[in-house]
Amino acid sequence: MSMPLIIPQTVALLLFCIGLYGVMSSKVGIKMLISLEIMINSAVLNLISVARSLPDPIVLALFVIAIAAIESVVGFSLLVAVYRKFGKVDIPLLSEIKG
Amino acid sequence: MTFDTNQLAFYYPMLVLGAAGFIILALGIKRLRSIVYATIAMAAFVVAFILLLMEWYNILPYVASEGMVFNGFGFYFALLFLVASGFITYPALKNIAARSEIFYAMLLFVSVGMIVAAFSYNLITLFISFEAVSIGTYIIAGFHKTKRTLESATKYFFTGTVATAFIIFGLSYFYLSTGTFSLLGHIAVSSTPDMLIALAFLTIGFGFKMAIFPMHQWAIDTYDGTENSVSSFLSTGSKLVAFVIMLKVFIAGFAGLDTYVYVFFAILAVATMTYANISALSQNNLKRLLAYSSVAQAGYLILVLAVVGYAPGTQAADYAIAAGMLYSLVYIFMKGGAFLTMNIIRKDSPSVDDISGLGRKSPGLALAFSIILLSLAGIPLTGGFLAKFFLFLSLVQGGLWWLAVVAILNSAISVFYYFRIMMFMYWRDSKEDSSFDLSVSNRIPVYFSALVVVALFFTFSLFFTILPFAGGVFGGL
């Protein structure tokens, strides 16, 4: 008695798109970081939904959770450093580098 | 699971690098001078390099139990990555003043990740090594903490993390379709649509790191904003890791879908080369120009995937992979050397005009930089010519005439903007006296890379030496 694969996959894809939209549309760094977490976690959901008999995807999912934590640590420390220099965390509006 | 001591010997280089990283971090508490940390890091790179060479010659290739394959292909790229890291160890000293121990420790940890990526044939370890490289380079990129480096590092971080999410999503579809994460042996595809989704997602994910056309915008800003030595590392070491992983994933992992791989990467390669070369033509900022040229070089590199997808298992495919291997070697010195040359200009974001008069002020340096630029353009008597020659030869051999013509036309376009820099160097007078910083430590990397680039032209038998290792992309010995 298992759930049809289409349900978790649709949810994961939906979450992924929400996260992607959040990263692309928001200007505040914290919001972008939260959207990124949503993206990564939707991918984790997709990973564990495809795990049928072998534990491989679960192993990868555990690693991904750890890596996502490290990534948010690095991201937040970058944002703190940005806030100290610029006085704001609006990443797309920083314009020290121009074409 | 067995883990015999014979197998352990293969991990010594990684252990040396990791241990050196922790030693540097521990010594950081004593606030030694930066040169001490740089020397420890360099010593670790040299020891790891020698250990890898000894293993390559003395011990038979070995398949470890957990998807690590120690074959010629892996050893070649592992040595290449160590060269890329060692290349910027001393040049980075100039701009890294405070807390340099963290910079060098990160460089060492990134190198461990790069070596694992060279040997691994399992998507789990490949992904983790890729992330080790990514996270390390986020920290390295923002290290100097000026406004410019912080902005470039945050942009790099956000695009890089989006790419990570795409890769994980792609990997889950890859598993859904094949039921395995291992790239060794025959991979049975159970559902083609899922595999195509995986192909698209993985291309986007790794394409971000390699800066191919629709995913390149971060690279221009980041290479422009970071320190010269860091941009040199980002455009060589970090990009080549993505290249190696793409070779393994798309050649071995998508072996059943070569036609799709061919169509995908032929289109991407043409778009990347053409877009980058045409944008570079109208670019006045010197570092952005080099960044666009770096994007164009990525376009040439992924031609390898197009050839292998078009004519899998033929001699042309082997030639293409070997040409990609040779190109990677030359690329480290020509692109890394070009970015390190920017150290001689005092300005933060130099325009093409700022290099004018170099030919009169320091003819030797101008000649060395010209050699590097000629190599990037693919003019004979440089290693860049040789690498492009073998790459285009494999295109013709595989029957992809139209792609060879497009690539050669693109090389012709690129000659214009490289010659424009040289024109400014030799035929314009400099505006101020103090615009150049011609200290010895800035000159040596430029001379060195120019020398290597020329030397690589005269060792064209190297291509036939590495040709037998090309088959190693499938995890064979």
C-alpha cells in the first residue's frame, strides 16, 4: 500500500517553483535565503519520495540536509558582513560592480 | 566492506592536504606572518603532488569499493587541480592581509574536494565534493571584505546555491529513472522522460558553476569584483571541477541518451561561444573582458560533450576527451595567468585604457601578457593553439563539420578583442606614471605562465601520452 509517486513529486515541484520564484523576485537577502532553503528542501522531499528499495537516496538526503545547514551558515555570515559594509541586505540593489 | 591498507595509500594525498589545512588553522592562533601559512600550504600541495605522481607510476590502478576509481583519467585531473591551487598560493599573498590562515586552510580543503571529484564515480560523492568546492570558494571569494568582494561573493553564493538545488533535484530524477547513483558499469534507463528532466536540471546546475551561456551572468560580476588571484582560481580550478563532473555524469551516466546530450550541448556550446565573444567585443572593462573570454572558453570546453554525444565509442570521442584534458591543462596557465596579470595595474576595476603604455614601460611583461592573450585566441606557437587544434580535429573526425566551422569562426572573432588589448599595450602612451605596480612578485606569475604556455606548444606529444587515459571517463582502468 504505497502512495502514487505523482503526489510527492507534484508537491516537490510546486515547492521548488515557489522557492525559485522567491529567489528571483525578492530583494531582501534574508527572504532569498529562506527561499533557497525551500528549494533545497523540496529537492530533499523529491529524493526521499523516489527511494524504494535501496537506501541510496536517503543517504544523499541526509548529506543534503547537512550541506544545506552549512550553506545557510555561510550565507548568513556573508549577509552580516554585507550589512556591516553597506547598511542594507538588498542583494540585487548592491551596485559596486557595474558593466 | 573491506578497507585494506593498499587502498589506504590512495587517500594519502587527500589526508596530507586536509591535515595541513587543520595545522594552518591551529597555527592561526599565534598570528604568524602570512608567508608562513602560504609556505605550509605550498609544501602540502607539493607533497600531495609528489604522492599522486608516485602512486600513478608505482601502484596499479585500483577500483575501491565505494565508487572511487583510481585510474589515469583521475590522476591527470587531480594533478591538474593541485597545479591550479598551487598556482595562486603565492600571488594571493599580496592582497590577503588579515586572517590569511583561513584563506589558506580553505584553499587546502577545496583542494581535497577537487581531488575527490577527480577520482569519484558515484553521484553521492561527486555531489559532496562539488559542494565542498562550492562552499570553500564562497568563503574565499568574499575574503577581503571590501564592498566589491562582498557584493561579488553574495551574488556568487546565491546563484551557486540555486544551482545546488537544481543538482539535487536532477539527481533525484536520475535515481528515479536508473535506480542507481553509481556511474560504473551499464546504466539501465527505465523511463526516458524522467531522464530528460534529470539531464535538463543537471545541466542547469553544473552549467551555473561552469558559467555557460544562460547561466553566466554571475560569473561576469564575480570575476570582476573579486581579488585577481581569487578570480584566477574561480575561473580555473572551480570551473574545471565542474567540467570533470560534467564529463563523468553526461558521458558515463547518460550513455543511453547520447543524441539528446549531443543536441543539448551543441546548442549550448554555440550559444555560449557566440554570445560571450560578441559581448567581449564591446567591453571596455579589462577584467570583465577577461571574464567574457572565460565564458567563451567554457563554450569550447563543452564541445567535448557534443562530440562524444554525436559519435559515442569511436576514436573521435577519445580524441575529444583527450583534447578536453589537454585544453584544461593549458587553460589553467593561460586564463590564470591573464587574471594574475591584472595585479600589475593598481586600479581596482581596470579598463582597457589602463594598460596602455605597458609595452614601453616593461617590454618583457608586455611580451609575456601578449603570449598569454595569443594563447587564449589560439594563435600558433602557443599551447592554446595546440589544444584548440586537437579539439577541432576531433570535431572534424567525428563528422561535426558545422560545429567545427562555428568554433573556428568564433576563434576568429575572439582574435579582435585580444588584439585590441595588445594594441593598447604597445601603441598607446600611458596617462600617469604610477599606474603600474611592477614589483617582482607581480611579474613572476606572468612570466611563468607565459613560459609554460609556450612550452606546452613544443610538447605536442603530450596529447598522445594522455590519449590512452581518455577511456577512463567511464571508470575503466
